[in-house]
Amino acid sequence: MVDSLSASSVDLKIQVWITPDNLDVQPRIIAELRERVKQALDDAGIEIPFPHLQLLINCALGLKLLLEPWHPAEGQKIRGE
């Protein structure tokens, strides 16, 4: 069942009944269930959304210093040396 909808996710809630004699393998059962749900979504062509970040820079003049190679002047010490 759909538990919640957000800007970058659809949260599903899956409930299962595990009998008392299987409690010792509960973590493996849950892991297997998650893998099967993910595989079923993949098989159906349903992608899991994730947030994307697009960075737009209007003026890249400040980046020029970062992109140009820098060599210390002769005799100039570099921090940490």
C-alpha cells in the first residue's frame, strides 16, 4: 500500500505475517521480500525516483582561478610543507 507521497519518493508499506517458528530467520525473510518487490518494480518498468540537483552559474569568472593550473613561485612555500 502507498504510505506517503513526497517530492522525490513514493513510500510503500508492506506488511507480512511471520509465524513464530520463523522468527529466527525474520531478517532474511524481510531482505528477500524487499529484493522481490524491487525486482517486480524493475520488471514492470517502474523506476525508483531520486532527487536531482542542477546547478546553474550565471557568471563563471570566479571559477577561472579554480580551473587554471597553478604553480607556486620559485622559493614559495606551500601550506603543509
